[in-house]
Amino acid sequence: MINPELDQASGLRKMTNNNKAVKVIAVTGGKGGVGKTNVSLNMAIAMSQQGQKVLVLDADLGLANCDVMLGLRVERNLSHVLSGECDLEDILVEGPYGVKIVPATSGSQNMVELTPSEHAGLIRAFGELDSHYDVLVVDTAAGISDMVLSFSRASQDVLVVVCDEPTSITDAYALIKVLSREHGVYKFKIVANMVRSLKEGQELFAKLSKVTDRFLDVSLELVATVPFDENIRKAIRKQKTIVDVFPKSPAAIAFKALASKAATWPVPNQPSGHLEFFIEKLVSN
């Protein structure tokens, strides 16, 4: 049996050979139904349209849906990589405008509860990626599970998607509270999704900011207000993204603006700016 520690070190050495900094963005939301995956994919595809080389990791490891939303045929996923059946490069599927997707699996409890050895295998898998990427977008699961917290704290930028529902605000606050108090994450970028107007988005942000300012030592920044847009539903039915099939619609314009803004976010020169250290931090617990 391979020693997980040696396996991990081998993977990290390979990854360290890639000196290019990778912008790592976790998209999360605290609860389901806020449009988190829709935000992840539209932002990723818009960034690709703008010339970035983008990799999307479907980090809802037990209930994958990125490939379904894009109508992509997936024959193998991360479970096959971790079982040693294939390399990570073998499971990548290409979405619109060259975006690459790392598909997870659906309906597998085992993927939600990875062992230390499987964590090491995940490091090795990313270490063997030959391609260079500008951006890694991590579409997390809903909730505040250990895996969601791990992906979020390991990323440079944490986007919290909220909509104007009491449960969305409450759950977003709970996520921010746990990440700040227990994991040292103090800066959060907020996406107000499915709002009726810019004013409603700003008011939603103000509601969340009011409670975080009172009880937490964190910094929130409103980076996008995405309007409610019937074209999103139409795009989902077509298994497409709105930036692809309805590029002039209000929501598509908002996603493109978010992508442009995200491209300006700095990539630290510290190790956390590299993909290998994203994975290292992800599994270091």
C-alpha cells in the first residue's frame, strides 16, 4: 500500500514545478436554492469569453450538477480518479468557450467522507495536471459541512451568494460566522442574486452587513447584483448558461460585469496563490 504522506509529497513536488499563480475563487452560499452553481458557471464562462483559461471544480462531491446544467456527457468523475482507474486529465470535460469542468459524482456518500488516503490521492491528481489555468472556480456544496468549509478557507476569494429570503441571509451569516471564527477567513465577496433591482440588491447586502458588523469582525464587499431574469430559466431548460444563449439579457450583463471584476482581483505572490497550495490547504486538516 502506498504511504499517503509520501504520495502527498510526490504530488506537491509535481505541482510546485508549476510556478504560475492560479486565481482560486470559491462560490458558496450557506443554503441550497440561491443559484450558486448558476453563478459559478456563468462567471466561469464569461471569464473564458474574456480570454481567461478557466477550470471549474464541481465540489459538491456527492451531488454533482455542473455537468448536468451544461448538458455535458460525463463517463468518468473524481471517484474514478480516487480509485486509481484514471488520471484527473482523463475526466476533464470541455464546456462552452473552452471552460474545463472537473466532474464530481452524484449519489455517492463515500465522496462526501473522504479518507486521509483519498485526500492524498486528490493532491496527487491535481499535481499531475499538465495544463496551466488562470482561474480555478470551486462550486461548493450547500450548507456548512467540513468539505464546504475546507474549500472556502483554501481559496483566495470567497463569493457568498445570497437572495432576498430570510433563510438565505441567516444561512449566509452562519457560514461567514464559522469561517471567520474557526478558520480565519475575514474577507467575503457578496453576490446578491435574483433581485428585482439594484436598490433591492443593495438593501439585501445592507441586511447582511448589519448583522455581521454587529457580531463579527469581518469585511464584506458587494461585488454583483444579479437581477431576476426569466431567461435564466429558459437557459437552464436548454442546459446552457445565460451568458451563452442570451448574452444581452440583464442577468448575463451582470455576470459579465462580475467576471470582469473578478479578473482584477489580485493573485497573491504567497504560496496560497498557487493551485498546489490550494489543494494542500484543502486537505491539511
